[in-house]
Amino acid sequence: MEFGSATPSKVAILSGSGQSALNEILDAGSDTLVTGELKQQHFNLAQELKLNLYACGHYATEVFGVDALASEVAGQFGLPYEFVETHCPL
């Protein structure tokens, strides 16, 4: 949801439910937040503060970190590793 600039200058990415850090994001000068989940109060605040807000779902914002961690652990300990992707709309 674009409430701010159509051309973001600083993007914050918080996996899962990251809106609890909204004040820190704004203090850091970010004008756009990509996160996994939104609550009504944070939606309203983002609109009021002209912050672009994109809720992409928990899975979509968390899967990369989990995949990278599993790959690293498998490599460190010589374990077999296979990432099985699911299609989760949330």
C-alpha cells in the first residue's frame, strides 16, 4: 500500500510481524516497510505517517532465512539437506 513516495528511498524489511518496530523504522529514515503481517492500528499509523507498507505474509518473509540457516547448518555438519517449498498464501 503506497501511502508515501512512489519511489522509495530507504526500505525496511522485517520478517513475520514486524510492525512493532514501526517507530524504529521511521527513526531510521525508512519510507517503506516490507513485512509479513499487519494489524489495523499499524495500517492506520502508516497511512497517517505516509509510510509505504507491504504485507507479504509470514511464509514469504521468513522462508529465505530458514532456508539459508538450514543450508549453513547442513554444510557445517556434513548433513544432507533438502528444502521443500510449499505454497502458502499467508
